[in-house]
Amino acid sequence: MTPKENILAALRRQPPSRVPLFEWFIDQSVLQTLAGTTDPIDATEILDLDAVNVRPDYEKKWIDDTTYLDEWGIKRKLTGDVLAAAVSYPIEELANHKAHKFPKIDAPHRFKTLERAMNQYGDHRAIVFNLRDGFSDARDLLGYQNALMGVLLDKENYTDFLKRIVEYNVAVAELAVKRFGIQIVATTDDVCTADGPLFSPKAYKAVLYPAFREVMQGYRDLGLLIIKHCDGDIRSFLDLWIDAGIHCLDPIDPGAGLDMGEMKAKYGDRICLKGNIDCTGHLCDGTPEQVAEEVRICIEKGRAWEGGLIVSSSNTIHRGVKSENFKAMIEAVRKNEK
């Protein structure tokens, strides 16, 4: 089986020929040390990862050396971390959201990275197209405070705003399917912390969940396999997400008390699981031997050879991860090959 076939098998809960492995993002210093490049697409082949994660391309207007305005109108600042931090937001009042135009879906540059990844890997490695499922777009356009408070204070406008977000993301996915034949979409919208959800289950179910269910149905109608990312303690929402149609949950966060064995026993007959090598633990301050043991336990508890497991860190390979420990993680996974 090719790396892509192993990813597809895992998402369909079918036995793989080797345990699949990939990451959302890998810090550039780690990439440079291990792969001799900071390009994540090239590094995917050098490190023999089974998939690469790519996003739509949005142009940047640079304000200074570290600050830029993106096409959404969000001002972002480079911090040295994997993703730039949003520092100002284009929609000040939720009630005025219709005045803010979203980026053009079919802009010539929108799929440049996706096209390059597809041309480079074809049917050999999986391409995971990274979109959204509601809250993260609302958060980035409104700011955290307004995005959280709007759920409680302005349900009508929030619902209308989320509908626009859903329609946009599904339309981007539809164009990507038509032009490039993508098969996998990932939504990296965080709505939980290690202590639990950002919203009460009642508020989430009333306002955010209908949009989540709609976007999941939109992706499924396009024939896509869906990986839902949210680190933290997601147990209050997981049954809702499964009912909405996700195929895989990421990352089974050990920092939030989630155990791979328990999650596999409870949910392994319904969804694939991705994770859960702790990116705040041994990957940062342990030894390669400790990381390898953590991988072994994850594969054993996740019953990888039955299908339905993708090994990864518990979030991303950030700048605090030791290069030698990420290398040990990859090597430990690769020992598990038929």
C-alpha cells in the first residue's frame, strides 16, 4: 500500500500495511535539522510522512517586518511560533458582519500550494486540505471576546454569520474537489481547553452545532473524508461531532486526560483516532528512548493493525520539540511496518 492508501485505510477504519503518520505543522527549525529544508511539502517526502497538510493561499500585505494584513482583513504578527497571531480584527460589531466581504473563492492564487502538493505527490502521498468548521473563522474575524460573547448575546446575527462561514468553506472545498480531486479535508477549529469546552453544551448545541452539522454534511456530500481537530477535553461535544459525520478525531490530547486505550474502546468502532504523542511532554524534555516507548504504547492501545489509527503529536511539532525526539518518533512508528 502507498502512504496515501494507508491514510485512507485508517480513515475508513481498515487495516493498513504500515502505521500511518503525519503532522499538521512542523516548526521550521525542526524541519531544517531533520530534512535540510523548511519547505513542508518537500520535507514530507524526505521524512517519509504519509500525508501533508495544506491550506488555501491568502495574500499578505506587509506592514512591517513582522506584521501583515491578510485577505480577510485580519492583522497578524509573526511570533516565531508555527502560526502568526491575530492582533486586530476587521468586524467590530457582529450585527454589521454582512458589510465585510469574504475573499474571492476562485482567486488565481487560492490553490497554488494545493496544486503544487498534488503535482508533487499525485496518488502516492495523501494531501489533507485544511479548512474550517465555523468558530475559528468567527474568532479570527470578530476577536475572541466578541466571538465568545456573541453566542450568548446575539444568537440571531451569530447564526447568520456562521451560515456565511459554512457556505464559504463548503464552496472552497467544492472547487478543490472539482479542480484537484481532493479526498480528505481537515477542520482545525479549537472550541475546548484542557479543562473543558469554551461554551456550555447548551449554548454550543443551540448556536454553533447547527452550523457545524451543516458544514460536515457539505463536506460529506462532496465525498470527502473529514478529520476534526480540537485539542483539549472534547468529551462534552464528541458524540455530537460523530453524529454530524466526522470520520476522524485529532488529537486524543493526553494533556486533557484523554487516554488512547479508553478512547479506542469507546469510539474506535465509529471513528478513526489521530494522536497522541504528547507534544508538551517527552517530545520536549524526554529522551529518544522515552519517545519511542510512548509511540509503542500509543500503537498498542490504539490497536493500529485493526485500522482506525493515525499516529501524530498531540497538536503540532512546535519549536519546543527536540529534533532528535521527533526523529525518534518517526523511526518508532516506521518500525511498525508489515
